Amino acid sequence: MRPKLRNLLSINTVKAYPNWLHYLPTVDSTNIYATKLAEDGLAHHGAVVWALDQTRGRGQRGKQWATRPGENVMMSLIVHPPAPLAQSPAHLNIIVATTIARYLQTVAAETTVQIKWPNDIYINDKKAVGILIENVFRGMQWTNAVIGIGINVNQTDFDPQLTRATSLKAASGRDYDLFEIINDLRSGLMNELIFYKPETFTHTLQQYNQFLYKRGTTVRFTHIPDDREFSATVIAVPGDGTLILEEDSVMQSYPFGSLHWHL
């Protein structure tokens, strides 16, 4: 066992939780911890790393995920992707975002839940969820996916600079049980992967697009590779995970990481 991993595992784990759960009072990042477990063969399919506090929480494109300790969900689910998913890895992002959006719409039915491409989730036009999926390979084989999920749950006070941040409680007025959310999301995502078939994925993709943020609306973007600003209408996300925009009556697809939204 690598020394660094041994140090990580020395953090006390609460035994009262189910054996698939690695509970940590604090950690640098649940994704970093989960990835080390997966790389060293110490994590089973369905294992979850949950921390009450993260010191180096990460979001898409290296952004920091800041959160208040003990009030929100910071978790990483380790899964062995089913073989058919290896042919269409973008489907995993779509499955995860859609499953979480459906769940949030159920537990906070009075709110409006939307997926901001590629996989942030907004409640009432403000960000409540960030998703970061990182893959573990052995040689050329995709052995594990680490699905990092950060959900603002019971926090209602946010940095004044974060004008588009919200939480389940801020949107609904209710308190939520963090472990219940983790358990529900784990079960839902595991079931989605068990029953995944490329030929029936169309239904999930349709749901993703029903949740798609700003669909049919003109939005200002920056195309990151050449720093070009432009306005375009959000059309849809196809199965390859790209975002289709209409600009000057021309349809164009943009890959993950190529766009910055101006909101």
C-alpha cells in the first residue's frame, strides 16, 4: 500500500454506517480519496466516500468547490462501468445528471430543476449541484469511474460574490437529511447502471433535454479555444454529450469544456 494512501486511511471511519460508505469528518477532496482507493484496488463497485468538509474540493476545469462543513453533500461514488458504456462514455455524464435532476425535482417538487450543460444542476435559476466525473484506467481498460457530487443542501448563507448559488433548503424552506440523500442517489445511480442499454438510452437522453437549462433561449457564450464571444440559441444535447447551438440559422455542436456561459 502506498504511504500516502495509508495516511489517508488512518482517518477515523464511522462504523455505524453501511459497509459501502467511507465516512470522513474532513478530507482534501472526496474524488482524490476515492480515486486513490480505486487505483489501489481497495474500493468495490458502489462504494461511496462522504466527507463533512473538503479542503480542496474540485469542480469542472479545476475550479474550487467551496462549501460550509456539515450542511451539504460532498460525495464520490465509485462504479465499475458496464461494458456497453465503454462504447459511449459520454452517456455516463448524461445518466448521472439526469438521475440527480429527477431526484431533486421529486424531493423539492415546488422548485424548477434544470441541467446546465454539461452537468451542473440549477434550482430556480441558481446553481445547487456540481458534478465531476473522473475515470480510472488500467492500461487501456476503463476500470472505474469516480462520480463526484457536490450538493448545496441545508446551507442558506453564501459568499455575496456567489450571486447564483442556492441550496435545497434555500429553495424549498425545508431541512434535509444528508445521509438519506446520499443513500437515495447511490441507489438510483446504481440501478441506472444495472439497467443501462445503449438501445434504451434514448429515454434518458430525452429526459436530460427536458431538464436542459436555457433550452430554446438565446445565451451569450465565449468559445474558449479562440476566446470568441457570440450569442446563440440552446437547442439540445445529443448522445455524444456535445451541446448543439444555433447561431445565425446554423447549427453547431460544441464539445465538453469548449464553452463559457455568460449569465
